[in-house]
Amino acid sequence: MTAITTRPDLSAGSYRVWQRNRDVQFRLWRTELIGVVVEPFVVILALGLGLGQFVKLNSGEEYVAFLTPGLLAMFPMFAAVFECAWGSYVRLEMQHTYDAIIATPVSVDDVITGEI
């Protein structure tokens, strides 16, 4: 059994939706950077150095050295998932961005393709 797939149509409307998201990201990059850069270090300080004083590993390794690689890998993935989930919800329910976009000559398919 073969799957039937179609290539998404990269029309001018989907480009405009992507361009709008790009422009918003360029405008808000400082606040995004705080969450991606500062938050992992605060968590490493709190859990690694604070809680790490009470946790003893069998290997003799310090808890902060054990915890840091996982946290540094987790936070970028968390930021991406959070932006996809919460960002889409905010644009849909609170800001009504999608309602405003659909009121223009852009189709729903263009919005979906531009968001991806």
C-alpha cells in the first residue's frame, strides 16, 4: 500500500504568513533569548548547586556535572515545543491572529503551510 502525498503549495499567501512570523520573531528576539539562555543557567544553579549538595551519586561524580548536559539538551527542545503549542494557542484564542489573517485574501491552506 502506498501513501498518497502532495507537496504543499508554497504560494504568496503562505509566504506572507511565514514573513509575518519572521518579523514578529525579529522584533521579540531579546525576550526569546532570555528564556533560552538565562533559564537553563538558573535551573542549573538551583538544582545542580542547591539540590546537588544533598544528592550523592554512586560514581563519585558531582550532581551538577551529571545534570548539566541533560538540561542543556532539554531547554532548546522545550522552547521549540512550547512555541509551537502555546504560541499557536495564543495566536488562535487570545490575539485572534488567525481570524485577522483569514479575513485577508489568504486561504486556510496558506495559513497552515506558512505556520509549518
